Amino acid sequence: FIILMKKKIDAYGETLFHLMHFRNRQFIDSQSMIGIDYETFMIMSCIGSHYIKHNTKEGSNWDSLWEQTRSKKIDKLYTEKKLTIFALANIMQLPKETVRRKIGILRKKKLINYSRKDGLLPTDKVEEAIKPFAIKELNELSLFLKALKKHNTLNQLLEFKD
């Protein structure tokens, strides 16, 4: 029993170390590569995940996803499942005024548009600003998963039960 507990604790510590490193890189890169604070980055991520969930085919590949994002049809797609500032504030569990202020930052950078009619929409500038970050983030995610695999914690994490 003690050996099993030690193994779980070691796996947990190893996993936590690599997870924190991944988050730290994401935090630093969101500021240095995109020029936004982490909370604003998470708001933008939520807008992006809303788009992906409601407007892309399951299993879309990298190129087709970016192509769909820069499509002029995006406004039409988004109006069918619009995302409002109020909904985003609820999803993120942030004050509505904070979300409104952060949306203003993203609009000023021309990364999103907002209207009461259409809700929150990514712009075609998103690809230019986010793609280099996304490539680096995928590389960091790959390194994170490889580190877990190397230290025999990936399978433990995949099989983790509370």
C-alpha cells in the first residue's frame, strides 16, 4: 500500500511540475507574442472555443480550421450561435464589466468584433496574431505530453480516477 501511495504521489508531483511549466509558458507567450494579459487571452480562447464548437466540422485539420476562421461567412455562422458579453462573463465566471473592458482591448487590437446583433466575432486578423502562438503552444503541449510519457506518468494520468 505504501509503495502504491508513493508511486501516486510521485506521478502527481511529476505531472504537476510539467503542467505548471506548460501554463507558465502559455502565460509568458500570451504577453510576449500576442501582447495581451493572461485573463484577456483566456477570454479570447473562450471565444475561439465557442467558434470551434459551433462552426467547424469534427476532426477539422489545422489548415481548414484557419481557412474557416478567415472566411467572410464567419459573421453568418456566428449569428446562428452568437456569443454575448453576458454569456462570456458567465462562462468565465468574471464580472461583466471586466469582460467588457477586456473585449475593448481585443477590439482595439482588431482581433475581435462585437455587435449586439452578431455577438462576439473573431476577425481575419486573428490568424496573423494567433497562428505563431498556436504553433508554439502545440509544440509546448507536445513537450509536456512527452515529458509525462518519459517519466511514466502519462498513462497514470490517463487512468486517473478521483
